[in-house]
Amino acid sequence: MKKKAATVPFSKVVRGRVRNDPAFAPALLEEAMRSFLAGEIAVARAHVRDVIKATIGYAELARRTGTPETSLIRMFGPNGNPTAENLSAVFVHLQRAGGLVLQVKSVPARRKSASSTQRRQSSNYQT
């Protein structure tokens, strides 16, 4: 008789990776910030939620930020909408807990080539 493969919740996999790979949590927090800056809010919230659960936990984060634990859980849930003030406080404390400082670096935006823009414009007028 063939055994079924056991499935493991993704959050548990992330927590295990954070414990076994010291560079993973900082990279995940950095990716969360990149996602926020790119407007991928749901992705960013999910990354922050994973970092919280895998590192200091909601209870400790609530103690450090002065924000109720249930509010933090809602903020970073699928339908959460953290204020800029709360988001900043969370990032500050997650950075401190991880012993890191996130930095912002500007790079030139990718521009579409003139030929691709011209092709797109000309295709809009074809009958």
C-alpha cells in the first residue's frame, strides 16, 4: 500500500527555514519592503506576517509596539490595512529583533523602448 505524502503548512516551512538559515528572515523582511514599495500590498503583508510568526511572534511585537496583539494579527491578515504609523513601528521592531537595518536605494526605472511603444500605438489604429 502506497503512503500519501504528508503536507506541511507553508508557514511551518518558513519558520523552519528561519531557524535553520540566519539570512532567510532578513531577506524575507527586505522582500516585504520591496513588495510594499512596488504596490504589492497583499504580498508584503504576507511576508511581514511570516517574519513575525517565525521570529518574535505577535505577543512580543505587541509588547514592543504597544499595539494590541489582535490588532496586529488583523493588520497583517489577508484583508489587513495597517496605517503608516503602525507599519513603521512594526518594521522598526522587526529590524531591531533581527539586528539589521533596511536601506532604500534608488535605481533608474526601466523604460520601454521607443520601437515597442510605436508598435503598440500603431496596432491600436489598425482596422
